[in-house]
Amino acid sequence: MGGMHGFGSVELEAREPVFHAPWEGRLFALRRAAGAWRKWNIDAMRYSIERLAPSDYLTASYYARQYLGFAELLVERGLVTRAEIDSGRPEAGGSKLTPPLTGAKIPQMVADGSPTSRDVGKPSRISVGQLVRTRKINPVNHTRLPRYARGRSGTIVRDHGVFVFPDSNSQFQGEQPQHLYSVRFSARELWGDQASARDAVYLDLWDEYLEAA
């Protein structure tokens, strides 16, 4: 959605609470607990939201979109059935799994986080200061290369190291770890001459998105 016109300005909410309603907090906890079964990953979770029907995606709130994507993953990965989602009740005779996440494990889980960096010693093919161009791609699946930055030229300003590649990870096609770079784009390169010559946008982009300019 980044860079698209017609959605108005971002409205800031003064003293915005973490959760606007109790169900949002419950959903957040359920997603973390269900994720402990390791039936999906963070990129697959993001992709489940992107696959929502446009009418649902554009009209739902942030946590409503999270719920809709989460429900689809639960069904797709075999943790619940569609009928159980619709009724809110377990089916008669269905198997009951023992949750892998208990209350005692939560502090350590939060402390550890879910790092996606990988120490695989993969050499970098791009150097800091190098001019690069993003690939002109239009994937139907998940990608972290914004539409507004495709086919644009920028400069490598930092090599963050090697990280899981979200495009393949979201499809359960393996992590395919590769270098992640911070790339500086002038505002005019992205938005045209009407943009300020003083402004720039920095994007974190994976190796596979980039080619030598």
C-alpha cells in the first residue's frame, strides 16, 4: 500500500492505547501462543493478511486484519477446521493438542524474540557506497520490495548482515538467507521533480531485489 494515493494522511491519535478493546489483547496473545507450534513464520503471517479480499483489507482495522489472516492460517495449517472457526466451538471427536507454550515459558520467549539474522558466512556481492538499481518485479506473492521503489536507483549505505529472505519464507520454500542492505533513494528518484531535493528515503532491501546500476 505504500506510496499509493487516495488514502489521505495518517491520522495520529493522542495518547493512543496499546489495545483499543480487550479482544485485541486476547488476539495478540492467541497469535503468540499458536505460533509456538511453529506451523508458520512471521512472513507467512504477513502474507496471510495480504491475501485478504480488498474489501476486507481496506475496511478492517489493524487487529481485525490480524484476526482474519490468523484464522486462515489456523485452518490452512490444520490446527482447526473451518466449521470450528465459524461456530467458535470444537468439533465432536476432534483431537486436542497440548499447547507447547505455557505461562512459565513466556518471559523467556519475550526476552529471546524471534531473530531472523543468520550466521552463515555468506559473502556480500555489493559494497557500501555502490550505486544499485532495484529490480522491476510484480510478484503475486509476498515481497518486501515496495511497489514505489521498483526500478529505481539508490546507494548502499549499510550492510546489515545476512537475514532470512521473506519472499521464500512466506511460501514455506526455505529461508534462503542473504544480505540485507540499507539503500538510500533521493525523494526525486521516487516521486519526481515535485519532491524536495533535500529529502531521501532509506529502505532495507534484500540482495535478490538489487542489481548493479
